[in-house]
Amino acid sequence: MLDALFKLKENNTTVGREMQAGLTTFAAMAYILAVNPAILANAGMDKAALVTVTAVTAALATALMALLTNYPIALAPGMGINAFFTFTIVLGKGVPWTEALGMVFVNGVVFLALSLTGWREKIIAAIPHSLKLAITAGIGLFIAFIGLKNAGVIVANPATLVAHGDFASGPAALCLLGVGITGVLIARRVPGAIVLGMVVVTLAGLFMPAGEGKTVTQLPAQILGMPASPEPVLLKLTFGFLTNANAFLLALPLILTLLLVDMFDNIGTLIGVTKRAGFLRPDGTLPRAGRALVADSVATLLSAVGGTSTVVSYIESASGVEAGGRTGLTGLTTAALMLVALFLTPLILMVPAAATAPALVIVGVFMMQSVSEIDLGDFREALPAVLTLLSIPLMFSIAEGIGLGLIAAAVLALGTGAPRRVTALGYGLAVIFLAQFLHLWPFG
């Protein structure tokens, strides 16, 4: 039955190999069960409920991808998008998290419509390739910055804006220890290195004082337990931003950024993972790409309904491919392990910020690797890319970083007599962001 459903013989694989690959993928991405709730809790959402929602939405979306495409690709709430949701939409713009979930849902509806009609390619083409790479790298810097800030490695300073914190303090010391340990494990290609690093730091935190007679890590009352109820965040999305023009104009650039990051993240992962698995055709096209993007867009709808930021395809799926995974059975195995992990919720909630911070830094480093593909010798590519890369973390806004990069790309294309370097849609996006920056549009 499994061979008929997943075409195991046709893909030169076995049930045992697929299950081992699914375990490998789970080990590589299990950090999201602790990191995603830790980030979204800053928006005022219930952390225990978020653990449940993170695991369930990841399991459902991964199973959907497996059954629709038969690809060994796992999905979960995306790193970078969860930071945008929390720090830009909710904390930066003052949008209630219930409204932010509504924006995620609208983004999913638009993404699904674009995937079914083929318009997604035109939107992707509107962003210059070097800018796409810079957006990924900029989000990586943003995530790493948030990790270092949460652990007290970086602190505010009235004279210099930022400065280093007290490295001798418990959280900062543990964070730096975690970055070092995780970096060594990754360099030595140890499977599940990020999760192992989090475990080491969490255990070390049991012996590290944090003031007031407490330690950085607090032991839970029990190790195993029933999953927390998702009720505090489930079906809590609201759509007040659709009730009047001004509210919609406020939401428009935020939804647009959600859409752009969602598409780049998913398509980049699809290409990267399927290329490693040998599914990508010589002409660069991907079989069943339409189904994969439909699965991604439906996953976005599931995440909003469930109560989390956007669910996306995970590049960590490549670890499962390296372990021999070639079919959707790898994904189903990963999905099943996500659900099993729910019974370890007390342990997941025990993980302190000092242990999730190194994971953010390491993921940021991985995302920064795209910089190597930017042609910095061509100033028409270098300036927009570097402005984007720097602006995202320094402005503490993914949307505004993308906007500044688009404006710079449009100005250079027109000023150098090469207007076709940017598409008409790209110019339109640049104008929208310019109007926002100059307060000529009633949003932002």
C-alpha cells in the first residue's frame, strides 16, 4: 500500500529509509517547537497554546504537502515571518495579534489565488534577483539580532543606540556558550545540531543563577503531559482592517510583505530541496510545482485559523533528503513526530530564552549565506541589496527594508538608462513604499 501511494520503488527508496529520513528532518527542525512560541509570546499570545498550535499546524501542513506532491518537504511556522508578525506588525505598528492573524489569513487567500492563476511568477519577477537574496540575508541578520537582544548579549545604549551587554550574566553567557557549541556541532555535521545545542544550554541553565534565588532554567513540575489547549489562540483571527478604507490602507503594505516573504521562502525552499533530491528538470522547471504552492498557500490559511504566523516549507527538509528521503513518506514521518512531541510540552516550555537565542543566531547565519550570490561588483545590484540587508535589522522592520531596497533599485534602473532592470509591477511597489515613507499615503 505504501509503495503504491508513495511510489517507493520508482523513487529507489524503502520504508525504512524514508522513516529514517523523516526522523532526520524532525531532528533538524524540532527547535521551532520552542523558538516559535518564544517569539510569538512577545505579541501577547499564550505560550503553552502556541506550542500545541506550532506542532499541529506543522504536522497538518507537512502531511498535506506529502499527499499532494509526494515530495519529502516538511513545513512549520516560518522563521523571519514570525519575527515580522511580532516585532513589526504587532509591536511596531500596534496591531492587535488577532488582527495580525487576520492579515495572515488574507495573505493566504491571495497566495492561493495567485498560485492557481499563475500571477505569482509576475510578482516574483518584479523583485530583482539580487534583492531577493538580500531580503533573505537581511531577515537572517534580523533574526540573529533578536536572538542576541533577547539573551542580553546586545543591549540598548542612549549614546550609541546599541552596545554589548554583561557577558558574565547568566543568559548572555549561556547564549554565547550555545552559539559556540552549536557552531561546532554544525561544522562537524552532527545531525540535529541546533536541538542538541538548545538541550545543552537548557541543562546548563539549571546551574546558572539568574537573580532572586532563581536559575536561568526552571524545572517543570512534570516531564510528560497532555498537550496544552490551543483555545487561547485557536480561531481568534479578526478582520477589522477590512471594515474601512483607512484600516485597509494601514494593513496593505503589511499583507504585501507577508505575501512576498511567504512566496520567496516557499519557492526558494522548493527549488533548493527538490534540486538536491534530483527532482528539478534540466530546464529548471519542477514537476508538480503548482500542487506544492497550493499546499503552501493552504498551509498559510491553516496557520491563521490555528493561531500562529505563516507556515512555510522548511529548508531543513534538505537534511532528510541527504539521509535518503525521496517521497512524501518522509514528510508523514516528520508530521507524526511533531504530534508525538506534543506530549513533551512541559519540557519544551522549560527551554529559556538563553537557549532559543543561539538557535536564532545560527538560523540567521544560514540565511546570511545568500549574500555570496550577490554581484557586489555591479553597483546597480550592490546598493539596493546592501541597503535592504542593513535596513531590515536596523529599522527593525522587514517591510521597510524591502521598500527601501525596491526604491533604490528603481532609482538606479532609471538613472542609469536601464529601466527594464525593474518591471512595471516593481516600479508600482516602489511608489507605494515611497508614498509610505513620505507620509503621502494614510498607512504606516
